[in-house]
Amino acid sequence: MFHAKSLVTCYAGFTHFFDEVGRKDLFSLRNEIYSYFRGRSNFYRYSNAENG
């Protein structure tokens, strides 16, 4: 009746984050997102769900 307990890892990345953004707004929005994460490398770390 009972299932064995197991660890499940779930995370949400930014795979389709810019899909619905218009082409004319993409450049400014992307720069704002990068400045929020304090650089591109931090953005890509969060989007790939890496630790650090």
C-alpha cells in the first residue's frame, strides 16, 4: 500500500524565459535581467540550476 521514500529533485530553469518577448524589446529586457543577476555568468548558473 505504501511506496518507498525516494529523493526527488525538482527545479525550474529559464529555458523559455524570452520566448514571448518582442524582438524590439529583447535587447533592453535582456540587459536588465543580466544586471539583476549581476552578470551573464550568474544568469546562466541560475538558468542551468548550478550551485554557486
